[in-house]
Amino acid sequence: MQLQTITLKSTLLDHVPSPQSIFPQNPRLTTTVTLPIFPPFPIKSWRNSILHCNGTGVSAPSNSQNGTAHDWKLRSSGVKSIDVATLGNLCVDIVLNVPQLPPPSRDARKAYMDQLSASPPDKQYWEAGGNCNVAIAAARLGLDCVTIGHVGNEIYGRFLLDVLQDEGIGMVGMSEDTDGVDTSSASYETLLCWVLVDPSQRHGFCSRADFSMEPAFSWMNKLSAEVKTAIKHSKVLFCNGYGFDELSPALIISALEYAAQVGTSIFFDPGPRGKSLSSGTPEEQRALSYFLSTSDVLLLTSDEAESLTGIRNPITAGQELLRKGLRTKWVVVKMGPRGSILVTKSSISCAPAFKVNVTDTVGCGDSFVAAVAFGFIHNVPTVNTLTIANAVGAATAMGCGAGRNVATLERVIELMRASNLNEDNAFWNELLDQNVNAENITFLSRFGINGSSNSLNHVNLQKVVSELLPKLEYSQLEGKVPS
């Protein structure tokens, strides 16, 4: 990705809400039949059917293949034809080189962002951001994906919809209820996130969501019928902490309650917002507690796990989250360049990271989530799931920026075949020696021989790769994944 270099009189601080603090919309169709936006059918059935209204391209099911939109709405089949649906957090990233990152002063940062917004850079510096990263990475692994959210009916919204369609990803508008909402106001526009990169390659992020006490789309108060249908037909509903920047806690909880009701698995990554939610408004605290108790899969960094549990050891912290969760099956702890850990009620899996030349870490965590969803959906063994997740995250780090720059399947396969692990045995031995209790501990090793010692089972990387490659190469041969 090219970066535009700009020189401004103001300076910026290392503020890190994230390029994912952005928001989704619900353009409304004006045809004689009410159609959902990008309805959740298998990708091949609708990806080439486009309607245009108010200048915005939207996908609708082809009547010749799938019946009318009315038929689609009335289907009562329990078949889950979508692999992954993401909830909210859609945005356009604008990636810029700047002399310094944002200043600590709220007013100065706001003035700086307004200055950026006053003269938008060329389209070559735009990129899909937020949960688009998860959806794109998942689609490139061969999963059928849909994004649920809000994008405005302006140039940025149309850009985002075009990117999603090009990647074979559906889009469902978040809310039908726009009565009393000024659709020409800033609160209805696609959220922009300014991704600012200083000469040391440090990142700063800012968006209008950083300067409001209310969620960006506080005017949304109910789920549309199309959103419920998308959730019902999805195997996984992914949410992250940045969703609270745009949607009310009550609306988010209503989506989770419906997902649980229709048997859709909930994935939750609190991100840096987890800490602020835990000390936020009573509504935010209740929503966070609901997430932690009802999610099927929790994904956190080791720092985030410690923040939520007060436990420094990531394995023990994961076990505590499992103990408190009512439905939690997996807790996945991301350890950055060290690797990752997956904790279940009866086992622990550990996988060192792959060695790569890191260009940019933006989007790595999102890509990692997509691969965990791949493993969860396809019942892949937990250590194999961590292996592919580490590979997808590392492959994304080799590129510049997220969005369309997240890992391609081709690069992931190349990285797994190279089998170059960042094995730090001293770190892992110390971690596993800290009174970790589990019936089964599996550890991925490049040179280890398959076998076990007490409760520790060493799994050879080549064996794992040989099991994963046929699944990934099948997706590649099917043409479902751009390479």
C-alpha cells in the first residue's frame, strides 16, 4: 500500500483506539419489493447480482437462483449457510505518513482530525478497516462471510461496499428504523479512521467516535428483520469491543441474545476497550459481563486477559475466564511474537509464532480471529487451529496495512510450508511450569518428536502442516480465495 506523506502544523500523540472504531449503515432500497442488503446466501448464489439505488451498489439475491426476496425472508430452514457474520465496526481507514503522532490534548486531537477531514487524500490511500479485516481474512480462507453494520450513502460508503463485494462478502444494514434521523448529518456517514504512521512506524488512530460520549450510531434502537435472518443463518457471530463505540450496549446485547436463541456461536474479542468497558457505565459493564459469560469463544491478548481477571499467567487467566463462562468453550490468548494459547476445560494448546519480517502489525489480530473461526467451524484440532491462526497473522504482518492487504491464502500456505517457528523454549517452559493444571497440554514444535511426557504432548509442526494443507489447498482450487 502506498502511504501519503503530509506535513501539518499540529502534532499528534500515540492515541490508540484502533482502526476498528468505525460504523455501519442501512441504505434503503426503493424498488417495488423490499430487499435486504446483501442477504446471507452462499457467496456464489448472489455475488453477481447488483442493484443500484441512490448511487449505492447493493447486492440482492437473484430471483432465478434463489426465489424472490420475499421467499428468502420467509425461509424457516435451520440451515446455516453463512460461516461468519461480523457485527458492526465497519469503517474506511485512511493511511497517512505524518511527522508525529497525535497529542494528548483532546481539543488538539479534535482540531487535527478536523484539519485532516477538510482535505481528504486521494482514494489510493483509502482502505477497508474494522471488522472488514476479519471478514476479508475469513473469506480468503474459503469461508462464506457477511458483515452486519452501517455505512453511509456517500463516496466512502460506496467504496466500502465495492471492496466487500470484490472480496465476495455480503453486507446487511444494521437497522430499518431511521425515523427522525437526518440521513444527511455526520452521524449517518460512514465512519473514517485516520491511521497515522510516524517515521518510526508507530501507529496512531483517530476518528469522530473518539470525541463523543454516545455511540456513533446511537439513533439505532432495534435489529432489522434482515439482521436477525443473517444471524440465524450464520455459524459464528463475531463482535469486538470497538462495537461499543458505535452501537448501544442494549442493541449489542439484543444481537447476542438472538444469536444464542438461534444456535449461532458467539466470538468476542474485547481488545483495548475491554479495560474501559469494565469500568464504564453500568450498561457497558453489564454488556461486558454478558459477553464474557455467553461467548462460545473469547479472544484476548495476554495483557487483556490479565486486565479482565487480575491474573498474570495467560493460561491461568484463560482457565478463570472458562470457569466463569456459562457457554465458553475456547479461550484464545494472543501472545504477539511469542505465539498463542488455546485453553479449553480439559486441555491447553500452545503454538509458537512463525518467524517473518514484520512490515506492519495493523490487522494481524483480526486476521488471527478469522483463522480461529476457520478451525472452530471445521472442527480442526486446537493446536492445528493455533498453527493456521499464527500463520495468517504473521502473513498479514508481512504486508502494509489491513483491509485488502491482509494475508492471502497463497502466502499463508507458503509460510506454513517454510515451517520457520520462533521457538523460545525458555519462555514456554517457564510459563508451563507455573502450576498449570490440565489433563492434556499440547505443544507445537518444529523439531519435536510426536509423543508425550507426563501431561505434555509434543506435536511435530510438519505433521500439523500436512493435515492442514489439504483443507487450505482445496479452498484455493475451488477458487473461493484470491491469491
